[in-house]
Amino acid sequence: RSLFMMISVVIIGVVVSYVYIISAVLSGSSNFVAPPWMFSEVGSDGNRKETSWPDSRSSAGMVSRDSTSLTQKRHGIIWEVPPLGSEMPPREAFKLTKELVQKRVKNNIIVVTFGNLAFMDFILNWVKHLTDMGIDNLIVGALDSKVLKALYWKGIPVFDMDIQLDSDDFGWGTQKFNKMGREKVSLINALLPFGFEILMSDSDTVWLKNPLPYLARYPEADLLTSTDQITPTVSDDQLEDWTL
């Protein structure tokens, strides 16, 4: 009998929690916030496909009633997708220029990653972790036209690297993979003349903590880099000892 009551309590608790969550999502007075990218899909051609939502919140997808609860931007909100029925700007509008990057810069710092359509999930994950930490001074380089379209329709700041590599996974160590690595260096060289502090990151990394305050501790450094070394050479949070 006691076991039956325990199981009943658990089932009732699950049902009540489910009803509460659904009510919070559908309630017009709710503070529930969900970024628009959760309710739009991108096809293999990079174009957006809208998914339905029970009520009409916005022509651009689900947007919080309190827009400040999303990551507010001086030059636009990340994850705020373009309005339905709008047309994508011409490709020339995504050319890498100082003016384009300046729109995302904060405290003279710009955080950059890049990828092709095969890395779309990695890119979305990367942007999500950064925006969750309040880092909005970011921009993504598109290695192909499909990922350029896909990121634009997701509301993610993007620029055209004008390389036109394949949209498929290159595979580690292949000729195209190595070319992508060289393009990373070329991208840094293209950004440096703009005069901004650049933080370059691969898109298949996960940021668990904001590194900007740590990097700011070393203003005298011309270059700071991380490695795949998993064994620390210091016992605190100082820079690694490269002489070991």
C-alpha cells in the first residue's frame, strides 16, 4: 500500500509539473523566454523553414515581451531572426569590412569563429554558450554560401569569408581541412588592420566560463594562445610555463 501511494505521488508530481510548464509557455502573461532560433529550422540549402507556434507572438518567431530579457544589442539582438517575408541582403552586404565588424565590437574586442554548413550545429552551440554568458561582441565567418544563409536566418552576426569551400565535413587531416587551418591565419591577418583586439576560437569548442576578464589581466601581451595540453604546468591560474 505504501509503495502504491509513493508511486501515485510521483505520478501526480510529474503531471502537475508538466501542466505548469505548458501553462507557463502558453500563458500570455508569462515571463517565459525562448529565442526564435528554437522555432525555425534550416534546410540543407541554408534557407529557413518556420515551425508553427500555438499563438502569434511575432512575425519573426517567438520573441520575449520584455525584449531586454534577451541579449540586448546596440546594433541588433542575436537570435532575433529577420521578419517573415523579408529578403536576404545581397552577398556583398556580408563582405568583411571594418564597418561590419565594428557593429559587433565592445570595449574594442571582437570574438570570432568560422565554419561551413557541416559545422552548423557546432556554431549554434558555440554562439549559445557565449550569449548565455552575456558575450555578444561576436561574429561568425561563413566558409560557404549555405552556412551564410543559414546563420543569417538564425539571427546570428555573420560575414562572408569568400572562400567557397565545400559544405560537407572535410575530415581531419585532409587537404581541405589543412586549407581551412590556413584560412584561419589569413582571417586573423585580415582582421588585425581594423585595430580591434581579436579573440579567435574554433567553433567546435565549448566555453564554460567567460575568458575575457582573465585575458584582460595581461594587457602587455601581444599574443595569448591556448593548446590541447591537458597537464598543467602551473598550480594556479597563471599563464602556463612554456619552458617546461
